[in-house]
Amino acid sequence: MKKNRIALQIISFGLIILSFIACDDDFATLESDLINSGIATNFDTDTDKFDVIAYTKALAPVQTNQLGLTTLGIYDDAYGRTTSSFVTQLTPVTYSPTFGDEAKIDSVVVNLPYFSTVTGTDDDGNITYTLDSVISKGEEYKNIKLRIFENNYFIRDFDPSGSFSEDQAYFSNQTASSSESISTTALEGSELIFVDYDDTTGSIMTVVDNEIDINDKGYSLKDVNELDENGDKTLLSNQSPGIRIMLDPTFWENKILAKEGDVVLSNLNNFTDYFRGLYFRAETIDDDGSFLILNTGSANNANVTIYYSKLTASTTDGDDVRDSSTYVLNFGSNKINFLENDFTLPIDDGDSDAGDSKIYLKGGQGAIAGIKLFEGYNDEVGMSNYDKFRNDYVNLEDNKFSSSKRLVNEANLVFYVDRDQLDILNEDPDNEPNRLYLYDAVNKEPLIDYYLDVTNSNLPSFSKLRHLGALQRVDDEPGNKGVKYKLKITEHINNLLLRDSTNVELGLAVSLNVNIEDPSVSFSQNKVQTVDDLDLTVPVSSILTPRGTILYGNNTPESDESKRVYLEIHYTEPNY
């Protein structure tokens, strides 16, 4: 299963590399026409390396509503264990429903779709898929236990203690603020019973356990009331892989069908006050499990569907005629993830002035890093390191750019993986995050290089590769141990030199999907629940991933000096 995904990504990556090679060939030809041997000797190319201050920022509880996606399950790595559960409102597709005469429920189904890609069909003509959102140990997906409860906690849209129309933030530690907790008692109302359809008895009242079989198989939805000429249930539709659970109808008979004509089903406000949603709690099976990223924003597939029938005619021989129908409750926009961390490797705040020897990065309620360029004072020249850098590269008038001394060809931040530490902790290389996200921590937005990187793809693993280079692994083989990350920030450096931009502190975080960080796509930053830094936020894609890693910082001992984080600038300057 995982090998199929890797193979697909390798093929896509190969096509991207071929396009880069073609671009390089064009550039080489152009260069030979413009810079001949007679004038090329007037220029020198060289490389500068600069020290970087890098330090760990351990995260307090992070905001986990308004994420767009939802996580669920169990994740283990070098840091310890993270368990993710979530609560969601439900939104009816229609209000003031008329269910009809003698309506009764045939089945109730909860559908939580994975992110998946169609790969073809098998020998029997069934659609085959590869999953893009299941993180598990080894080659096989590990099942989880899932319990579903009626939620009795009212999820607010707006913060009553904030300014007018300020959205309510909810946090990973099951709170709405540092002073308002969400009790487990409120979340865990009536527990819903899992059932299945028994072909032998024709009953859906067979109670089953709560184990979720995680696989890459699609599902064929069939009508239990309509049989074909062979007596088999007729096919309604084919659905993509996901969690699909049949629930005991009794709860829904009383909660929904019995309320026909009641004001609680007449509009959204009344409904969300009456039925406050569902709470999904993940548990291990044999102390193991998988971590799932669920497509709960899908209007077509993420829902609770009530399949019911109503009486349309009666006959003298007692054979009633009934029509089938559905009542659909979509997952609402208010969904909150709760993250329970059981860390064996503690994360502490680093030294923001001198920097750290190790940088700890962990998704969810974990850690990000602060990155400072050209920090400090240069006693030899009597100016700050930032002013020294600018004076070496450009001419200034009134402290503003006038003309260039050196042309910046490429600038990279290079971070080495602390292989020794990860190996001591016996970290699985599959757990190492393939992508990191570098951003403007002051203005909470991507760097200019992010917007100028056109290497976009439907596969997030191959998006923004020029700017946010993927993890380089041993022998460049997927699944091998990680070596380093190289993040290109050429235009950010040019902005500092040529456009007098502010030398802001940068942020570094692990990333589930670098495409999410585009502000035009989604909320790119969420709050952190702190009292000493009210402006601290964290990238959404970092909250959504459980992955983590350990990097070398700038205060490494001499034995690890070659792995120290640095900024390299390749430049060209006249030699006359």
C-alpha cells in the first residue's frame, strides 16, 4: 500500500526533475551567448557563509479549530505518543423536514473520508486507490478503536470576551481559553452503538465492536430495500476509502425522526443548540494504532446519513408499499481537535539570544523554531553584523540601497539532521518530516520566495521544492535516514539588500502540506495559548502533522561544528 504511494510520488518527482534539466540546458545556452571568455574574466563568483541564531520555541496549547482538515488516531515517534480526537457540529442539509407516514429508519451511517487518489481498477473492475493521509508503522496500516458520543458542549462561533465578531478559538488541550475548560463529561454524552447488517437474519441490529479496519478499499453503497432480479441489494454508488460506520437507529429515531414539525429542526441556530454534535475519541488496539488526516470538509462524503422509509400505500393483503429516502447531516464548520501528548522526550524553550545546540521541531502541540539572520555586533568593524552584510553587498545612500557591489545568485539556509540523537532514540526514518516550512514570524506569512516558487503540484510532496527543499536522505532513497534540509531564500535576501526590507525573525516548523500555507487558500496561522507572548502563532500545517525531528543548531560543540546551521550566499562581483 505504502509502496504504491511512494512509486507514484517518485514518478511525479522524476517528471519535475526532467523539467529542471531542460531549464538548465536553456540557461547554459543563453549564458554561452552573453558571457563569452573575453568578458567572463571580469567577474568572480564566490560563496559567503554566515552564522545563524536558531532556538527552540516549545508550544503551549495550540488553536485546533478552523483547521479545514481533521486528525484522528495514534502516533508514536522519538518524542513519545500523541492521541488525536475531535468534536464536530452537525449541519442538516434541509430544515423543517417532512419524513412521511410511519417513517422508520433502515440504517444510519457515519462517513469519514480519507484523502485518496484513484490509481486504476483491479481484475474485477473495482476502482483501486492509494491513501495520502494515513500515517502508520511499517507496511501495513494499524487499526484503531473508535468511540462516538453525543456532544453536550455548546460550540460557540464568537468569543464573548473578545472584540465584536471575534471568532472563538478552541485549543488542543480541551479548552476555550486559559480559564475555560471543556469537561470530558460534556463531550461524552450518550455513547452510540456500532451495528452491522446481517445478511442471514436481514437485521441491522447486530452489535459489533468499535475496531476500525483501516484500508485502501473503496465502498459500494447498496440499497437494502431494493433487490435486483437475483435477490441482491442494488448498487447506489461507489465511494472512496474512508471510515464508514453503521450506528444503532434507536438514538436517531428519538433525536431526529421523532422531532418532525418541532422548531428544533427548523433552522441552524435551533438545531445546533438542540443537537450539539458528535465527539470522536480514538483509542489504541494492543497499544498500537494509526494517525489519520480526514477530509471532513467534503460536503459530499463527510456526513451522517439517515436512510429511512415511509409508507406510501397500503394493500388489502397487508403488503405495504414504502419509499426510501435519506436525511443528511453534514459535518459543520465548527470542528475542534484535541491532542493528548504523552512525551518521553520533554521539549523546553531554547535560548533566544545565543541560540541552541539542538533544534527540536514537533507538529501539533509540540515545538517550532526561531531563526535570526545577521544577529549581533561586529567589534572588528564597529557595526552590527547586519550593517556589515549590507555594506559588503551594496552601496548605500542615507542607509538606503543605491547600487550593487555583489550580485546574489543564490542564498540557502542549511539545517543538518541530528542523526546521532535520532538514532539513540531509535527513530523510524519514515517518521522524519519530508518538508519544513520557513516563514516570516513577525508578519505571520510566507517569504517572498514562497510566492515566486512555481513548482506547484497536486502532490504536496512536490510543491515549492525550489524554496522549501525536501529532506535529503542517505543515497537519495525514500525511506532512508534523513541528512539535511536546504531552504532557498534568495529573494528574501535580495529584499533585504535591494528593497530595504526589515530583517525580521523567521520561523521554522514541520509541515503536513506546504500548499496549505498560502494565505489565499486557508487560515495560515493559528493562535498559541500563552500569557507572555499574545502574538505567537503557529502554521496550520504544523498543527495538522504529528511528525517531528531534531536538527543541529548554532551552538553545537566543536565535534559537531561541521553540522552547525548556516546561511550560504553564492554571489558574483566585478574583479576590476
